[in-house]
Amino acid sequence: MTAPFAERLLAWFDDHGRHDLPWQHPRTPYRVWVSEIMLQQTQVATVIPYFERFMARFPDIESLAAAEADDVLSLWSGLGYYARARNLHAAARRLAESGVPETVDGWADLPGVGPSTAAAIVAQAFDRRAVILDGNVKRVLARHAAIDTPQETAATQRRLWALADEHTPATRAADYTQAIMDLGATVCRRGKPRCVVCPVSEDCEARRQDRQGELPVRRQRKPKPVRRRVLLWLEDGEGRLLLEKRPATGIWGGLACPPIVERAEDADERIARLGLHREGEWHHLGFLRHVFSHFELDAEVLGVTVEHGGLAEGQGEWHRPERLADAPPVGLPAPVQRLIRERRRASLGDG
DNA sequence: AAGTCGGGGCT
DNA sequence: AGCCCAGACTT
């Protein structure tokens, strides 16, 4: 007779789990919460440097609540899914007033905190039993029970939540949630799962059927369309770059970005509307290509020097590229950060 | 139920 | 060149 799933998993975790992640020391509700938000759809290794910088700048809820939205976004630059940063900031302002909840429902009521994140926070921060179901857990459970229906369907989701609930023990909540995520990340990986060292392999149905490689099953994805755009690289006489704030919703919401037009023919009209005057001809500066989850951005970068006109309030701001390169005062999309560094190298090479 | 939202790591 | 990652939110 084999021991319960959780018992075997916890014994494995004590010897082989991850016990030294930054948000585990100290393991406060605030640090756990911020880490869980950053870790949504984002790998641990990517998050760690962002987490350290964020904690150095905003060590507690009060400092985050008191911050400006742009300061929060600038620390989020390059991490992606920028709605997370806006939601985190809004939630911090609410928590600074109401205090920190200790229940799953209390956390799930906050913007940016869904069912799995709320459960992870409660389990990690308060060591109270809560059922999580993230990508790692779904993969572990789908293989262990050999679930071969597409993960996205409602029926499969219900079944996975039920299995997650059944396996979750009454005690050691924080350790168990960390353990099953560690198992998914380091043993029951997407590619080449290490079943030989898996603590729950003896009753793993996928392994018994030798179908680890084909599970879990995902719904077929649609091909991604290409969005062609033109990005306007506008510098004034002193080499400063014009950035405008993008709308709060949509791609790169709330971040600063060079003006984007659909076609090169629209470029002159756009700078006229900004109240700027072109000095000389447009130059082709390169391309910006970036693959998003559901489309591909393919933009030609056109540059020109402009004279200041009556740049209206809120129409954009001039920034020194050297400041943007090291410590950007505003949130910048990763492709724009790369572009700035490239352009800076090019201009230094010229001069 | 499907679409939107980033960026990087891995195969 | 795709797939996936400590998902949530909107339509």
C-alpha cells in the first residue's frame, strides 16, 4: 500500500524542493502577494531580479500605496502583462486602508488576484489550507490521472480543481503548495519529465501508459496575424526623444512609447498634430519586430529631427536617451528598451 | 468559450 | 518556430 499523494510529495519536498527563493525569506503576506503577481505566466528566474528591485524600492504596502503609478510601471518595464502592475498598485491603496485579508475570498476580491493566486497567497503567507491550480499543478495532475481532454474546456477545469482539492492535505499548507509547484517545475516538466526521481510516479497513470510526452492536451491555437506599423523616432535639436503615454488599456497600456502610425504616409500628419516641425527628410533607422501571444508586431522605425512647436499638455514628453537606457523614469516596453540601447550605441559610434 | 495581454526560456 | 510559463480579466 502506497502512502498518500501529499505525504510522498512533502517527503520529497523536504529534500529536493526549493527553500531559498527570495520571497520565502522573510515570508510576509506583502512579499508573497507581490511575488505571486509577478509569477503569473512568468518564470521564476525571470521574476527574481524584478522582485529584488521592487522590494528595495517598495518594501511594504504603505510605500507602494503612496507611490506614483509611473514609478510602479517603470519597475515593471520589461516584465510584461502591465495590467498586473496597475492592479497591484490599485490593490495596495485599498489594502493600506482596509488591512490585509487572511481568506481566499478576501484576497480574490482584489484586482489582479484570481482563484489560484488568492489560494497561493493564503497557503504561503498564512499556512492555511487552500487549493491552488496553476500551470505546474495542471500538468502534474493531468499526467498523474492521465487526463487526455483539452485543458481549456470547462469540464476538464472542474475535474482538475477536484483532483487538486482531493490531493491537498489538511496540514503543511505552505509546504504542500510549494512542493507541487516545485515538482511541476523541476521534475514533471513539460519536456523530458524526470519520472525516475518523481515521488508520485508509482501511481502515475500517464507513466503507466507511457504517455507522459503527450499530456497534458491543449486546444489548438489559431495562427497569429502580423500587424505592420511605423514607429516614429522623433528627436529635438538636443538629442532628446519624444515618448507618449499609451492608453491605459490595450497593448503596453500606460507605458511610454514613441508615436506609432499605421503607415509611413501618416507620419507627417502625426507630427503636425503634435505641433512639431520636421527638419529634413525621414531616415530609415531599422525595424522593430516583436512576437506577442496572439499577434506579431512588425514595425519600420523612421527617424527625423524636429523643432519644438506647441507641444500640448499630455501630448508626450521629451526624454534623454541616456537616462532611459539605465534607469528609465517611466515604464518602457522591452522592444522599445532594446531600440533605445541600439540607437544610443549607433549615435555614440557616429560621434 | 474565446479573446486579450508580454516577454523570455526551451526544445 | 512553436510552446509554455506560480492567470486574470473582458467580451
